[in-house]
Amino acid sequence: MSSEVAGDAVAAGGARYRREEVARAAGVKVRNLRYYQERGLLPPPRREGRIAWYSDDHLARLRLIDDLLGRGYTVNGIAELLTAWEQGGGIAQLLGLRREMTRDWVQEEPVTMGLAELRELFGPAATSQDTRRAAALEYVRVDGDTVTFPSRRLLEATLTLLRQGVPLAEILDAGGFVHAQAAALADRFVALFRRHVIGPEGLEQLSATQLDHIAEAAAALRPVAGEVVAAEFARAMARRVEAEVAALLRTEQ
């Protein structure tokens, strides 16, 4: 991906990021951006005056670099690999595949408020320990006097349970359990996809046609995975609630 291509992606209306924003989104240190550019791994950003703008293609490339480093590749090895993919015309497909496989899983509306508003919303039910636990579960982010809930739905569900008299500490206990179970489900789905759709050879040796097939399969997986989990949970809840109601009726007789 040349600097012209990166610039065109930004100019064409795609997402654009400042240096700190793209580094944070990719999970890398800001200083690594300049290092990757110097080593030929990352094209330079598009500049408008003194502001450097990075595109979604930069973000995808940073995530790819981070992934390859985590798999044991050296910086020189990654540079050679990216050069080979670029010369073979496969880098655009590979970056496009990464975007297709990772986008749209989370569609949430964040909620941001001040600490005073947070205390008013939760009242004495929330303690500093609860806040730390919520932050560890990534239900909330605290930045100085500002609090952000990444998921409006989870915030509303928490408040609904609180209004029904469920202690916040127990809500967080349940949240931690769901968090762990969701991670296990994600591991299972990804393992199935990795084994049966991508295959043992990985992405590096796949043809353009195979990469297109994987991108289509990833797009198909997103709604299916959520529907399977929602359907099974609904069935389980129906069985469990029916059993609980039956038990309660027996105790009243």
C-alpha cells in the first residue's frame, strides 16, 4: 500500500485518525509508528498542514504487523513478507480480509458522563471497588472525571437490575460469569472457523480466490454466531423459568 493509496483512502471519505488515535485503536505505542515507517512496514500518513492523518488501511496494516510480531516474526521478516505480498498484488486483499473479519462485531452506542452524574445515577449502590471491577470487565472506562460506558445496552441492563433490587456487586458477579462464558464461546467459534474455513496452511499461502471465500465466510459468520447464542440462551431461559415457576407453585400448595 503506497502513501498515495493511503492518502486516497482518507480523502475518499473513509475513517481517518490522528497519530495517537490510530496507535490506540491498533494497540501499539505511538513511537512504533515512526519506527515502522522507517523500516518500510508502514506507509507515511497523509498530511494536511502540520496534522498527520492515518486511514483505515494504516490501522489494518498496524494490526497485521502486531499480529505477525505476536506469532514470532521479526521486523525484517515482516518487511520481506509485506514486500512479497505487495509485489504479488495480494496485500490489498489481505488487508481487506482483515477488515472484513474484524469489522462490525461490536455495534454499540457508548455513553459518557461525569463522576457526579455517575454517582447520581447509581446512588450509594456503587462503591469504588465496584467501579474497579467494572473497569476490569471493560464495562466502564474512567479517564479523570469522565466515565464512559462502551455499551449503552449493558448500562441499561445494569440499571434495570438495580431498580429491581439486585445488588450491584452481584450484578458484576453475574457479568463476570457471562464475560467468561462469552469468551469461551468466541474461542469455540473462532477455532471452528480457523480449522475448517481457513485451514492448516494459514493465510500466507492462500490464493486470491481462497481469500475471497474466507472474507465471504467471515461476513456470513457474524449474524449466525449471534443468532445461535441468542436462540440457545432463550431456550435455556424458558426451561429454567418454567422449572422455577413450577417449584414455586409446589411450595405454595
